[in-house]
Amino acid sequence: MPGHCSGRGVLWDGAALPRMGTSMLHRHSLARQGLLRDLPAAEMEALIRLTRPISLERGRELFRKGDPPGDVYFIVSGAVDVLLEGATQRDVVARVGPGESIGEMSALDGLPRSATVVVAEDTEAYHLPTNDFARYLAGAPTVAARFRPAGFRTRAGRARAGRARSG
């Protein structure tokens, strides 16, 4: 489980939290994600039921550019690097850290992965399988509105186009 116990409770991203059960810690961790803040209780509870904590070791490749659409990860601690691979090198184009998600572009648009993602440092995250993500969005209007606004689609499209030109 992400975080670790101290005499004061659980340390999470350097902040002491009161002692709480796994479900409370799960809820608190997801509620700190940018797109998941201030969700209606029913939407948060549904997401808690679908996500699972996962520990990712430094150096692990989560997915490669061109892979089929797949799972979504909500980063709690640590970081992953988004890489574009050329003929002779790999360039880090972004670092995704606590409070951010990775994999949602492909899960939303159904297109192959637009970049390679590698764990940059030991990372704790919540994992949401792509089929569960689609089902969740269908029944979670608040989150769906946050993931699907024109601005998100435009940014995702520009990111994909930029990565295609670079690769």
C-alpha cells in the first residue's frame, strides 16, 4: 500500500495523515488527483471499487509507443517518464508525477499509445484497467465531463500530433 506508517499516522507525500483504514487512504489518495478532486461521493466510491494500488519499480516499461490502448494509472508518489524514441535515442518529453494520470489519452480515444512510458523512480499508483475506465466514465458524468471537454481533446490531439512529428 502506498505511504508508510509513522508514529503520527501515515506519511503521504511528506504529509502526516491520521491513522485510517485502507479504504480511507485509497479515497484520500484518489481525491488528491487533479481530475478527481471534489467528486460526488457515488462517483468516488465507484472509482475506489475499480482501482487497485500498484507499486511500480524504477526502470519498468509500462507501455510502448504503438501498443494498443490499455490501462490508466493515477500517480500517487514517484514519477514516470514519457519518452519519444528516435532511430538512435530516447528523449524524455514529460515527467508525470503525483496528482497526475497516465494512459488516459489512449483509453479515451481508442488509438494506439502515442509514446513510451517508463517508471523514472519507484512509484505508487492506482491502476484502472481500460475496460473498467470506459465503463466508469459511462456512469460518472462529473469525471467524464472533466476528461472529455473540447480542451482536453484538443490538447491530447496536439500532443499526439507533436509526438507523431517527432517520432
